[in-house]
Amino acid sequence: IANSLTTQTNGYSQAIENANSGIAATQIASGATNEQSKILDNVREKLLQASTATTSQEGRTALLKDIQSQLDQFNKIASGTNYNGQSLLQKSSTDTSGSDVQQYQTGLDGSKIVETSSVQSNTQGLGLNSLVNQDSTTFSSTDAKNFLSSVDKALNGLNDIRSQFGSTQNQLESTSRNLVSQQTSTLNAASLFETNYA
């Protein structure tokens, strides 16, 4: 029985390690999407500035170039965010389609899994490619106003992604605490068994 309890304890150790790796991955993704959110807030502010009639065409062109530069950084965050080589915000560093589903084994058998769904946290996935490809010579105040709704939708989509990572992190943290408690109880039982029957 003591050997069986020791084996079970080792399984808990691995499950705890898996949960902690999942927590680290979700924290990395959360930090990256937080930076992306700041970029979109700034893009929105610049679009508001570009949408007013008092902004000259030269000024509007400069604002658009800055917006597009920031969206390029947004995409670099998506392509560069990974944990242990696994891309978290899109398929891979060069493939902008949705990321692979992340599964974290958090128990002693194959049925104990915490899972994230596919994520596409880049300008393609959040519907901002038209803004990225907007020609600066034809960029009007009306265009800027129209892009505001696209950025608002992108912010909502990004908030959904951030919520998903937060929820997954909470599940993993709760699971990890429970596993530590189970491991401690199992160790205590093994210790008592060895002491009483040795």
C-alpha cells in the first residue's frame, strides 16, 4: 500500500508541474494581450484625432502611418508570444491563423484536462486588415470614423481572448491548489502506513 501511495504522490507531483506550466503560459499570453490592448487604445485615440475635420490631410497621413506602425507591433506581439516554443496567440510565428488548442493535463488520469480554445489575436483575426492596408493618400476623416467601429469590435474580441486566458489561469490555479492538498494528504497517509506497519 505504501508503494502505491508513493506512486500516487509522484503522479500528483507531475500534475502540479503541468498545472504550473499552464499557469505560466496563460500569464505570458495575458501579459501579451494586455500590451495589445494598450496598442488598440492608442490606435483608437489616433483615429479619433484623424476623424475630425480640423486635422489636415498631411496630419491624417502621419496619423495613419503611426497607426499602421502600431498595428505592425501588434502583429509582432502575436507572432512572438510563445511558451516553450508553442505559439499562444496565433498558429505559429509565421502562420497568422488561429492557434492550436492548448490542453493541460492536470490529474492522475487522461480525463483531467484544462483546455483553451484556439486564439487568433492578430489584425487578421480581429478584423483590422483593412486598416493595416489603408492607402494613406486616400485616408479621409470618414474613413477614420468608419475604422473606429472596427477597432471597437477588435477591442471586444481581444477582451474575450483576455477573459478566456484569465478563466483558464483561474482553473489551473484552483486545480493546482487542490492537487497540492491531495498530494499532502497522500504523503501523510503513506507516512502513517509506513510508521504503523513497518
